[in-house]
Amino acid sequence: MPKTDGLRAVFLMIAATAFFASMDAVNKSLTHGYAIPQIMAIRFVLFIAIASLIAKRGPWLVFESRAPWWQALRTLVLLIEMVCFILSFKYLPLAEVHAVAASAPLFATAASALFLKEKVDPIGWGLVFGGLAGALLVIGPAFQNLGPAMWIAVAATATWGLYQALTRMIASKDSTDVTTLHTPLVGFVIAAVLAFFDWRAPDAIGWFWLIFGGALGGLAHICVIRALALAPASDLQPYNYLLVVFATLLGWLFYGDVPGQWTVIGATLICACGVFAMRRAALAAKG
């Protein structure tokens, strides 16, 4: 892998975390007025539009997949992850959900090492566990009130880690454009069928936020797919912890969820792991 590709992958993953956190802040409000399948269907429509513009040969490229069943499985995992995350955002603060979600790198790294035979050095594992420790500090008292919503967040985390590992595996079978297009097309078909039974007509403001949230999600997934095509999943995991930082900031700005001292300490540790990982990638790029 060219060293410049590694740096590009890092910046793409950081951009993805910012887009995901912003999308989740929007979805938290949308869940109180619209059904989850409707939110997902509109999100996939925007994803398809963005992916079609980026793909060199248009949406028909999706039929050239050499691993259609793996692509379908990957999209199904993504749909389960999306439903679980959106549902948990409805009942929990953004920071708490993403603090739990910060353990996704452990699932992805373990899956990559086990199924993709990717090598993870001690420093890489140290960064993953360091970020996880920071996430646990962010969660803080949340575990004292564990309920169904928190366990839904845990399920979302596990499927998100599996999704990233599957994305990396499929990168060796299909081109980035094929994978980018396959995800929203299959996802839209499933979400649209479910949305048909519980569609709520949005007003002008509702359409704006539904479209805006969908665009953020499309951009985020495209960044993840392209990042994982450039670098091993295990190398990119530390940057997922930035989601906790972004989510905490957005939760405070838009929902008044003021972070406590443990949140600040945990977020600092997460940032330290991310900065160290970025510095390590930069040094490797210089040779």
C-alpha cells in the first residue's frame, strides 16, 4: 500500500466521523416525528444520488459485482446497525450512545485479524484499547441505569464493527464504485418496502432535515468505503473514537447535554490516541 494512500485513508475516516456525528444529531430529532424506515429510505435515496455522481460509469455498474451475496450480507448488517443506532438515539444522549459505539473498533480489529488475516502490532492494539478506555470514562454513570436502549446501542456497535470488516474484505473482490453503489441500492429497496407501511407526509421543514440528514449519511458511508479500500481496517480504528468527541460537542450544542468531568477526561484520552495514531501515520508516510 502506498504511504500516501494511508494518509488519504486517515483523512477520509476523520471526515466520515464528523459526517456521522452530524447525521446522528439530525436523526435524534427526526425520530420523534417520523418512522425509522422512512428516515432510512430517504437517506438511501440521497446516498444513491451522491454515489451515482461519483461513480465513473453510473448506477448500472452495480451489476458487475463479483461478490453479490457478500455485498447483500454487508448491506443487511448495515441496515440492522442503522435501525439499532437510530432507535437508541431516540432515548439516549448522543454522547452516551457513541461512547458505547466506541468499542466497535475492537469488533472490527478482531474480525479483521481473524477473518482477513491482517496483522495488528502491539502499538495498534494499544491505541485501540486506549481509545476504548477513554470511551468507558465518557460513559461514566450511564452504566448505572442500563436499560433496553443501552443494549440496543451495544447491538448497533457490534454490527458496525462487523460492517467495517466486511467492507474491507469486499474491497479485494469489487471496486470501490461497485461497493459504493451496491450499498444504497439494496438498502433502499428494503427500507422503502418497510417505509410504505408507516409513511408520514413531511412538511417543508421536515423535508429539509430528512434530505440534509440523508446527504450527511451518504457522504459518511462513501468516506468509509473509500478509506477501507486504501488501508487496513485495523489501522483506521483509532479514528473512530473521534465520533465520541464530535457527538459530545453536538449533543451539548443542540440538546443541552452538558458533559461531566469524566466525559472531558475520556474525550481527552480518545483525542490523544487519535493524534498519536495520526502522527504515526505521518511518520510512516515520510519513510
